[in-house]
Amino acid sequence: MVAYVMCMALLGLGIYCVLMKRNLIKIIVGLVITEYAINLFFVLISYRKNGLAPIFAADAPVAPETMVDPLPQALVLTAIVIGLATTALIVALAMRLYEKYGTFDIAEIRELKG
Amino acid sequence: MLAIYIVLMLMIIGAVIAIEIKSLLSSVIAVGAVGMGLSLIALILNAPDVAITQLVVEIISVIILIRATIKKDLPESTTEQRVMSGVAALVFLAALVLVGIAVFKEIPPFGQPIMRVAGEYLANGVQETGATNIVASILLDYRGYDTLGEATVLFTAVLGVLTVVRRQGKKSEKSGGGSDHE
């Protein structure tokens, strides 16, 4: 349970960063931290006490009842790769804005208007 | 299990450093430390596929972020914080805490997953798909359409990046659209 609370603290830090910071790169950093916190929650929830990795081997037979939950792991693999793609897109947009306005500050970008 | 709490603590410290430090390059590198912590936790909690993927993705995303911040290491904004964003953050975090308390009452305790669906996959996965790694059999067989959708999102995002970072459009060829962003 303590692990879940710490995971949620990480999520809160990421959301705080997205809402409070004025710098575009800092906002991207907050988004990435939020994403990591959610992936971490999936990894935590799939854990079984004294569980083994969900891989069968011919020379060392393992009972399926002693394995960790493979489903959240498979889902989070998809989420990690999509997270990379969206991060690349956001960074490309931020670099484009920097080229046009010469700043990462969202307040100045908003005031310039075009 | 002590190792998990140590790594989680390091992740939180790394996140605080990433959020509050002035230099953007240091902030990006601290985010890299958070991602490495996630990879370590996946390794400790017997999720080796997640650990490998997270490691690779983490390195690539730190490279992308460093490319965005290098040589334009601007100081933080000098304009003062507005009250509105602070209020919004407070309201949002309060809602998060309330939802979190409600969720923590329902959630199964740490170390005892429910596994209603995954039990079937673990029992029959090897016979039905022929893959000894159950995560791979879920990813590529039971939930193959998810992976197809993931590939579609990836393709669309790459198209978007190429469109956004293209140096010049067709019309602005004469008017010197080739502004160098080095």
C-alpha cells in the first residue's frame, strides 16, 4: 500500500508541474513524469508476492499459479511505446514554437499573438 | 521489498529535482533518472519485458529532449506566477487525493493481484499460442489488435513529427523559409 501512495505522489508531482510551470520544456517534463507514474502503477499492480516472471522454460518447470500477472505488463508495453511517440511529437511542436518566437515561455508566446 | 521503496524514493526525489531546478538540461537529465528508476522497479518486480522496453524508450526520449534544450538553456520565466494556475493546480490535486482515497479502499493489497483473465492466459497460453513468454503471447496473439493500433499511433506520430519539423513549405521557398534551427 505504501508503494501505491508513493506512486500517486509521483503522479501528483507531474500534474503540479504541468499546471504550474510556464516553460514549455518543463511542461513536457511534467507530462513525462505523469506518464511514468501511470506505467509504474501498472507494474506495481501486476506484482504477486514471491512471484516469478511469466516465462515458461523447458528445463525449469514453474506452476502458473506462482507467476506475476502478465496482462498489465503487456498493456504497459504498448503504453510506453505510444508515450515515446507522443513525447517526440510534443518536442517537435515545442521546437517549432521556439523557432518562431525565440522563447519557451508560454506567457510571452500567448502575448505575441501570431 | 525494501529495494522497491528505496528506488521509489529516488524516483520522487528525481521528479522534484526535475520540476524545481533552474537549468533545463539538468531537468531533462533528472527525468532520465526517474525513467531509469521505473526500469529498475520493473526488473525487481519480475517484469523483464517492461524493463527492457522502458530502458530503450527512456534513452531515446532523453536524447530527443536534450536535442530540444541544448544551446537554448534559457532561465526560468521572469514573469510572476498568476493566481489562476495555482488555484487550478490546488483544485486538481485535491480532487486527485479524494479519488485516490476512494480507490485505495477498493484496490487489492500490494502483492495479491486478482488475475481473473490472466489466469486463463497463464494456464493455456503455451498450448494455444506456442510462445513460452506469456507477455509476448498476449501482446502478439490474444491482444494483437491492440498492437496493430499501437503501430498505427506510432506511424501517425512520426508523420506528425515530420510535418512539423519540415524546414520549408512549398509556398515559402522564395521567402527564405529555411530558418536554421541549430
